[in-house]
Amino acid sequence: MLEENVFIEKVLPSGVLRQLTDAEMDAYRAPYPDPASRKPLLAWPREIPIEGEPADVTAVVRANQRTLAESSAPKLLLHGEPGAVIGAVEVAWCREHGRHLDVVNVGAGTHFLPEDQPDAIAAALIDWLRSSRGASRPGS
């Protein structure tokens, strides 16, 4: 992870349906020029909750789920297909449990959806913000 910059060199390109350009890859590489700068890229996957561990992160995920289910604030979920972290099962859960939630499929994509569907994401967000639900968000 640290020596070979695996997250940027392997994980990132494998989570995008299209091939990233050299310029795009260079932009992703820029903040992580050496092993010391890549330590956050190593720490981050260690925090992904699996089977309840780490417990503090699992608690945050559960609290977020409660907020999604209980909050009256308008919410928007953008997802792609086939998806990765947010796949069909997670989208179905959100549809069933999400209160004041709009769900929009922005098209084909996996883990790094903004790389595959930037225009669709922007359009969906603009449409939602202009909608009565998006316009009625707290603080507007």
C-alpha cells in the first residue's frame, strides 16, 4: 500500500468503468508522492466496519442509519449500476427505511461513480435542488 501506492495505482482504476487518462491519474497521484504521504490511504480501509469492528465506526454507521430512517430532512441518494458499496441491496434498504429520501439511478458505475457519471450526477443534483423536496431543505 505505501511503497507501491496500491490504492491509487490499482484500486482506483479498478473501481471506474472507463479508463482514466494519464492526466487524471497524475492528479490522483499528486497528493501522495511518497510512502509517508500515503499513510491515510492505508489507515482508511482499516476503518471499514466488518462484522461490527471497529466498534466505534460501526456505531457511527448505525447512527447514520437511524438518522436516515428518522430525520425529516430531505435527502438524496445517487447510485449507479451495478454499484459497489451501494449496490441493489443497499439501495433497497434505503428505499424501505429512508424517510424523505429521493433515490436516483445515474447510470452505469461502480465504486468511483463521479468518474463514470459526472454529468448525470450534476443533473440529478440540480433537478433535486430545484424540486419541491430539495427546495424545502432546512436552512433554505
